[in-house]
Amino acid sequence: FQATLTRLSSPSLFGNDINTVLLTAEYQTQNRFRFKLTDPKTQRFEVPHEHVGTFSGLAASNLKYKVDVQQNPFGIKVTRASNGKVLFDSTIGPLLYAEQFLQLSIKLPSSNIYGVGEHVHKQYRHDVQWKTWPMYSRDTAPSGNMDNLYGVQTFFLCLEDNTGASLGVFLMNSNAMEFALQPAPAVTYRTIGGILDFYVFLGDTPEQVVQEYVKFIGLPALPSYWTLGFHLSRYDYGSLDEVKAVVERNRAIELPYDVQYTDIDYMEARKDFTYDKVNFTDLPSFQTYMHDYGQKYIIILDAAISIEALADGSPYQAYERGQSKKVWVNESDGVTPLVGEVWPGRTVFPDFTNPDCTTWWVEECRIFYEQVPYDGIWIDMNEVANFVQGSSKGCEQNDLNYPPFTPHIVDRLLYSKTVCMDAVQKWGRQYDVHSLFGYSMTLSTQQSTFAGSGKYAGHWLGDNAATWDHIKWAIPGMLEFGLFGIPY
Ligand SMILES: *[C@@H]1O[C@H](CO)[C@@H](O)[C@H](O)[C@H]1NC(C)=O
Ligand SMILES: *[C@@H]1O[C@H](CO)[C@@H](O)[C@H](O)[C@H]1NC(C)=O
């Protein structure tokens, strides 16, 4: 069903209110209800997720839920059909819908709330005492503060009662946002762009809710058997001789040990698709050296690409080929590649939302594999990380770089440690697509991997200092990524 909503007169919070909003509701399956709120006059950014829009348009039958829409003021309620329990109730607060500020609150049947990410906390169950969690992809090491971290996961699960009956809520939105909990119990999603596009999932158990959710977003890849083994990785071995000394030492004591990684120190001047011809001169035969003992080898690849020539003055081919294919993220003019600074110095940023970029990236992975064979790729710095604020030229003063409201993200500045918000990618403006960078790099990289690799990748919970805090954070982290359909 559809309904047109009209804004009630009230003072404007952040300006540019959208006075008419279209509600579109879909009874997608017996256990899945979707409703979205759009601007019928102007097309707003929507996440180009492959699983959106796959609904046939025919309402499912034998629904496990019932939906009621309240008028004046607007509110939407989803009730469990079997017992009449109200599961999702937005009448607890007003809907706010403006150009750069969208908010909806949901009263929930219990305080047993799990999920949303990426953050660290030592208890899996959320604290509902007025906690606000920012969500926006950010390259920052876990510190124990309420920081937004590397990824964005907007799904949570609520365990209704001790029978195990549960519901899940997913907001399909990639803009910078925050998720606030309060003791009602209720939660508020507050985002600064895109549309409000909610999915509500019902299950008799928490597991069933997660099954419904992953059926919708895509089932996780079945990992190769060897990837479930023990992995060893660190930055700064300094030379392949040192890596081999570590491998030999661990083989000698028969440590269970399946995979060795090399971080950016294997590269020449930290440039992707190169290797240090002095300290890592034997890297081309390292995979064979590992395979001889039934072990595997994984390389790191960073997102940013150096714009500088190699040390001997010869052209850096990976950059030159990408440059001729025009596959970089552009400045606000839509044509000038945005330049920032990452590990190798001055860099551009591949626009993984551009199909030509995927073609270039896959080809670079293949060319490098011909020189240095490897078994897997660890992709990094794809938040996307940039060591200068916005770009080497800074960022313009406008509503994208400085929106009227900024969620409680690290540094309270959207372009901090990343690119400007008015930068242009094929999928849209950085303001909208920022938190999709890692997702798009994953899709491009998957196309460069070989037989047996599944649809998606796994996820790394971040720089780990091997402290007790990191173990305590890792346990809820692993449980949460189970909820998010990323068990590996
Ligand atoms: C190469 O190894 C030498 C000797 O261990 C070390 O002094 C040097 O810093 C290394 N070079 C690089 C680029 O890491
Ligand atoms: C970036 O600019 C190049 C020209 O330098 C253009 O060919 C390309 O399509 C642009 N990409 C985007 C996403 O705007």
C-alpha cells in the first residue's frame, strides 16, 4: 500500500524540510515487512544494493505480522499476529524528514537489543541508558570509546521474551548516522541523507531472524577450509628472510599454523602491485615455499594508489594504466582526480563503484599474480582512509562538507581522515556513498579471486594490540558479525 504524508506545522530543526513524503509498504514475505519513505517530487540517493527491488510486487500470504498506520501524527506499528504483541512502534516519536536530517524512533517489546556496528563494547547486549552510537566508516584503531569504526552495519535484533521469539530491523541507508537507545525501550535512527528504507524480520528464534536477514542481504560465502585455520600476520617483518625465520621457528615447534601474511612492508615504497626487490627478493617463490608444507600465503592490498614514479624513475604501471582508464574518485567538478596522502605518499583513490575500475583492478591483481603468486588478498584502508583532511587542497565550504547536523562521529567532521564529501563516484557523491567504499572494493576484489571463492569476503575487526581489552571486544564483535551475515 502507499500513503502520502504531509508535514505538520512545527519549527524547522535543520532547514530544508520536505513537506510531502510518500510511504510505500510491502508485505514481502510471511516474515519480512518493508516500508520506505521517499520524496515523491525529487529523487534522493538510494543504496544501489543488489538485493533491493527484487520483490515481485505480490503481497505474501499467511503473514506472521499485522501492520497499522496511525494518522495525525503519522506512526507505523508492526504486530506479531500470533499473540498481538506490538514489535515495532514508531508512534513513540515524530518522523522528521528534511534534506539533510531524517529521523525515526521505534519502541521495542524488550531491552534485549543486539547488533548495529561497527563499534567495540565488552557486553553483547546493548545498554539502553541513553547511549548514542555513531555509524560511519572510519579508519581508527579501537580504543574503547563510543567511536564509529571501519564498517557500517545498520541491523539489530531484539529478543522479545523468554520463548525466543525475536524481531530484526534493518535500515537500508549508507549516509553518516547515529543510533540512539533509550530505556522505553526504544531506539532512534538519525541519518543525514538518503531515504528511510526499513525492513522488519520476524522469527520464532534469534537464529530464524538472522536467517531471514541473510536471505535478504545475501548468504555468506562458504569459506575455503584452509581459511578456518590459524593465521599469522604482522606489520614490519622488514625482510622475507625474517618472515621465513618466523615460519621456520613455528614449524619447528609444530604450532598449528596454516597461513602467513605479508603487510605493506613487502611492497616497494608501499605501492600496491609491487614488491621490494632487495629485502623481499625471493617473494615470487614464497607461495611454493608455503605450499610445500601445506600452508598458504596472503598479501595485503591497500585502496589508495600512489601517483609517484618508482624509485628508479620508471613509471608506476598500475597507476599509469588506471590513469589512462580514468578510474579514480574525482573532485567535486566530476573530472579532476582527487589527490590525498596515504602510506605511499601522494595518492589517488580507485572508484570501485565504476565498472571500468573493477576491470582495471582485476587486471592488476592478475598481472601481479604472474610475478608473485598468492592464495588470498587482505584488503585494507578502504574506509576510505586518507591521511590529509579531505584532499591535498582541503575541502570547499558547502552543505555536503559541513552539513547543518553532524552525527557524533570521531572528530565530528565528515571528511576527517577521508576524502571530501562532494567528491564524485559513479554511485554518487561521497556524502552518500562514503560508507560503501569497502563494500564496493570487496565486490571488485572478489571478481579478481579464483575458483572456490564465494560471493563476498570476511571481515577484520581491526588493529589488535594483543591486550585483554582486545579479547573482550573481540567476543561481542564476532557475535555481532554473525548477526550481520559475516560469520568469517
Ligand atoms: C631492508 O633490510 C635492512 C636490513 O635488515 C634494513 O636495514 C632496511 O631498513 C630494510 N629496508 C626496508 C625498505 O625495509
Ligand atoms: C572522473 O573524471 C574522469 C575524467 O578525468 C572521467 O572520465 C570519469 O568518468 C570521472 N568519474 C566520475 C565517477 O565522475
